[in-house]
Amino acid sequence: MGARTLSTACVLMLAGAFIAVAPTAPTADQANEAEVTGAFSLSNDSPIQYEPVILHYRISNDTAGEIAVTFGREDQSAWLGLRCTGPDGSPVRTVSSVRLPKSLISPGARISPQSHVHGAVVLQRMFSISRPGSYELHVNPRLSWAAKDASTEGTVAFSQVLPFEVGPADPARLARIMDSLVMKALDRTGSYMSRNMPIEALFSIPESEALPAWDTLIDLSIAQGALQPVQKAIEEMVRVGTPAKADLLAEIVWGRYRSRLNVEAGAVLDESPGGLSLTLNPGPFILAAAHRGLINMYWAGDSELKEHIKALFIEHEGAMREVKGPMLH
């Protein structure tokens, strides 16, 4: 089966069950103009076991003016209202992960007239979808929006169900999928989201299957002097910490990858016929991100993981300083 796309148009109307109107209600003509739509699709409705399933969404502004949408600060996927049921019809177990404080959080977006914003969510980052069988993703979005001039406002809200069937394991196909995700993550011609999403997908695959691919991503990123893929990989490892992920971070901080990082300077001033240019040296930033990742993984880990990380610090530094809380990433 091909990927399914389901869309619902939410139009401002005075009696709309899901629409919150402005204090001054728009006229009938204005109501016909003021239309905001939400469209959803799955990357694949027949994945194999462990293959990442991605929910794509698009919010379109069909009004005559710019609008602002609000996704929320704490959990920016909460507005989707996602719920997943498994082969036996019961709710699928959610993935226990860590949300660390970020230095910059964008709670929403502005959408120009006759334009749209899009995003994606890897379902395995939220739900334990691994057993073969039939699943249903229940999408219940509730997204507030308002015109830039405050003349109109509303809420995109509705319910949809997107079914998908997880097939049996296919190691060869999964290996090809992981190779493709690594290459997409390293493609510098793509957008920020198009490079981040493959990394999120790659780290949603169990480490029993994906650990070599994670190592390959870090190896190739460092070889290319690419900062962003390593930083994102570190974030994903810390989200659900394990001893194996801690060991991979330790390879950056103290092990085989450290020797390949130039950690002496943060930037290099190059002189060329066209003038002076400042080139970012990613080495110090990669090293700092990995060290910070170990600290945060320790802070969020259970007693077994804490002992494992503490042993790594003692082995390489002789001791581990007290960790009182998470660090910004």
C-alpha cells in the first residue's frame, strides 16, 4: 500500500463546533476567506519491524493575511493529541525519554498568506512500535492560530485515524534504510529539518540493530568536520540513555574520536584572494557537546547507568564532579 494522506479543512464559521472565534465575529464573506487547514500523512503504512514510521503534517494558511500558530512550549508535539493502539487494540506503551532544557525554544510559527509550514514526528520516539501487527494512530490536533492584525482567530481541531501494518523483520531491508538515513543526515544541501529528521529516525531504532549505524554517523560526521549531525546524535542518545550510548559518547570525549578532533581553537581566520574569512572549527564544540551529554545522561539515568558513567569518568579523569542538574544543550 502507498502512503495515505488525510486532510481536514477547518473553516471559521459562527456555529463551527471546533472553531474559537474572535470577540468580534467575522462577516460571512470574511468567514469564507479565513480558512486554515491541517493535513497529515504517514511515511509508510506498511513498514517492517523496527523501521521508523514518520507522521508528516502541514498547516496551510488560505487567508488573505499572515497568521501565527502556537505549538506550545513544553512539549511541542502535544498539540497533535497523538494516541496509538496496537495489534490487540490496547494503547501502545509510550517511550520513557528525557526532555532537557534548551537555550532557545520556538513555540510557534508565522505563516504567510497562501503558504504553509510543515513538520514531522517519528512515532517510535513516542510509542513502542516494534511488534508486527496492525496499528492505528489517532490524531486529535488542537492548534490555536490568530491573524497578525488580530482581526480573526481560531483553532484547528478534528480527529482522524491513520492505520498502518508492521510486517516481520527484514535485516537486509533495515540495513538499507539505516544506510539511507545516515546519508540523508550528512547531506548539507538539505534543510535543517531534512537533516535532523533522519537522525531522529535512526536513533528510534533499537540499539541491538542500529548501534553500528550510529557509530558510522558519528565517524563520517567527524571525518567531514560536520558539527550539526554529531550534536543532534548526542541529543538523541541522551533522550533515552543506555550504557552502550554512554560508551559511544566516551569515545568522543576520551577515546578514538578525540584524537581526530582539533580542540585547540573554536575558529580559524583564513586569508584568501577574496579577503579574510572566519571558518568554524567544530572540534571544541563536538567535544563539549559529548561531555555535556554524558553529564546529562548521568543526571537523568537510573542507578545502573549512573554507576556506569561514573566508572567512565573515574577511568579517564580519576574522579567525577558532582552533578546537581541538567545542562543546556
